[in-house]
Amino acid sequence: MAPRGYIDTGEKWYYVLHPRPVYIVLAEHAGRVNFMAASWVMPFSEEPPRIVAALEKEAYTTELIKASGIFTVNVLGVENVDFIYGAGTTSGRRVNKLSVLGAEVSRDTVTGAPRLSRPRPIGIVEAKVHRLLDDLAEDVYLVVADVVTAYVDESLFNTHYGWEIRRARIAMHSAGRAFTTNNGLYVVKKRGS
């Protein structure tokens, strides 16, 4: 029973933690390339630099990540929500997503893992699998990966604060077909003098 003034979310409990940035995760193995939309990706540690991603066990991209051990996380702007939605709702096992969605990849990465070149990402993280945990949940692997390198569009990022929030309109997934983006920058005031 929910406290007074609240409602129970039921099976959609994770919507409480949305909207979240949504990324395109790319992998390749034995000449097969695929990508997926993933919003359950986050920094894990600074020392060593690692990320963690909860990826569907049955996803074709996850299969390629398991086989190759490397992947990229591509950050897209909100103008690419149609592409992102297509990436998350089209099966790479049945169709060639590159062709169907008009994507292009480059392999000019440190790891050799493919990254998106079209649509053009505003940020990219190259990662190498450190550990894949398969016994924590029935539907997802928890992929712990070392960050090999990360790079961003120089016009949308500064090294002091990170993303230039007023210009970098990062795509965030709310639910289903609903997406949003960051809505401003709020800086905490300094206490006293």
C-alpha cells in the first residue's frame, strides 16, 4: 500500500528512476556488427575507470559483446530520437540495422570496436569487458567494463563542468516512445563567505 498522496507503480517501478540518458551500444564480432539502445548504463568507478551496463541476455548486441570483449557507448542528441527508438525496437538478428536505419560506423577507435559515424554521436566511450555477471538477474547480464578512452564533441563539453547543458541536448528516455532532454543547468549557491 502506497503512502497517502502516492500511487503504486506496479511492474513499472523503474519509471521512478527515469528519464535516463539513452545510449547506442555498438559491438562487432567475426564481421557481424550490431547496435542497441540502452539506458541502464552508468559510471561505476573512477579508479580504475569503469562503467557498468545492464544488457538483455537475449540481445544480439550483447552476444557480440560477449564474443568480442569490446564495445562503444555512443551518446546522441535528442534530434536522433527516431533513430534511437528504431535501434531499440528493431532486431538485429532479423535485419541488418545498419541498412534499415541508415547508420554508418567507423573503426577509428583505440580498441577497434565500431562507433557510430552516422548519426554523429556527441560523445563516445570505448570499453573493454572486465567481468560479465550472469547470475544476478534472469533477464540481464551486468557488464562491468574498463573505460579505454572517451571523447566528446569539443563544442558541447568543457573539462570543468562536463556537458555544456544549454547546448548539448542529450537524448533521455522517459517511457515507450517518450523521450526528453536536459532542461537547464542549476548550480548550487556557495554557503557564506
